[in-house]
Amino acid sequence: MEEKKEMVTIVGCRFDGAGRVYSFNPGGVVYEPGDDVIVESEHNIDMARVVFGNRQIPKSNLQKPLKSILRKATQADHTTMANYAVREKHAFRIFAQKVAEHGLPMEPVRARSTFDGKKMVLYFIAESRVDFRALVKDLIGQFRYRVELLQINARAEAQMFGGFGLCGRPFCCTGHLMDFPKISLKMAKGQNLSLNSEKISGACGRLMCCLSYEEEAYKHLRRVTPSVGEKVKTQQGRGEVVENNLMSGMLKVQLERGPALPQDYHRREVERLRDVGKKAD
């Protein structure tokens, strides 16, 4: 008899400025996507936004104990965060100034205060790891609160500030995406897309996340569609595929014996000779 898994209820939240979705214990309260909540983070009390509401998962899936959602954010809480804006601008200005003074190869992106006001998170972009220990010591002398430097990539920066993609819709990373999918140029090639970087790159300068959405469908279509150069058998005889359309399934086949021009067939109307060979075996 299969052992019944112990389940636990979680709510997924994303911190302003951070891309990853974190799981929290809702404490018996029902939360909806878009709710702003006050949560326990690793060392602070902070504000986060609900990405997905209450759902159950096996307790064994948790990598570490859940932190709790303390309550829904109030208007006063939003006012508190808004009041931190002046402090954040000041911190960012000092951060950028000190980075320049230390001559570090990093680009300051944003400063963000935690809800309890005890820590300032300074985001930056860099091509590789940066030794910023001296910078941190310098910054600590400038502020009355703790400072954390956090390196992010170009995708996380785009997610942080938001915007609209080539499709005219808001960035996927600021909406439904829970995490950044793995994207490769091979996906664009497999979908017969232009390899012009301007056409397949997002505002972040990286390959668009949406290239991954239909990858499994294209993998299936490539499996069932004869490729260019492949030999096939038609009702008019054997031939070679000289052009194919994965989405429509239409092929142009140059027959070995017959018209000089390639003939049109649907993939269902031809038999792949490699399949014929397999049947013969």
C-alpha cells in the first residue's frame, strides 16, 4: 500500500526587486495573487507580493522550514515603504559614488530598504564576481543600518523595473513566470526563427523567455515531420524533401521520377523511408 504523503499549505511570494518566488506559511489565512503581505524573511521583517495563492505540496518537497506570512499589508504599511524612498535614493547615490571611487567593475542598479528599516539591499550588475569587501566597509561607515550587496543579471534588472516586450504585453518575468527558464539559441533555430539578435532578444538583451514556451511542441513536430534532405515515399513514388513547414505539416518533395518541379504533400501523405526500413526489419 502506497504511503500517504504529508502535505503542507504554501503561498508563493516575490519580493520587490527580486525575481525568485519564495514559499511561505499562510498560517491558515487565504491569500490571493496580488496581495501585498508582511512576511518573515531570513533576518528581517519585509513586504512581499503574493504570486500564487494557497496550494498544497508534499512536505518532503520543502528544502528548508517555511517562514511565515504575518499579515496582509495595510495602507500604513505602504506609506512606510513609500517614506523609505528618500532614504533609498540617498543610499543609491552614495553607493554609485563609492563604486566609482573604488574603481570596481560593477553597475549600481537599485537600493531597496527592508520593511523594518534595518537593512538596505544594494543591487548591482557585473560580468563576473567582484571583491567588494573594501566597498562594504566604506558603505557601512556611511549608513546607520545594515548593508547587503546583491549581484543580479540583466534579466533580473528588467524584471525589477518592468516594461513591455516586442509583443506589446508586459514582461513575462514581471507577471506569470515563477523563475527564469533556460533559453538557448538552439531553440530559435529549431523554431525556424530569424537569428537576428534584435528580433529574438528581450529588453534585457538576453534571448526572450517565450522561446521556451513552445519548445516541447516544436520538438514533437520535428520528430513527426520529415526534415529537408530526407527521403520519403509518396503515392507518385519516392522523392526527397526540399522544404518543410513544421506548423502546417506541408512538404515540398522533389520526386525521383515525375514532374521537374517539387510537389506539395502533407506529412500524413508521405512515408519516411527510414520508417519503411524499420517495418521491413
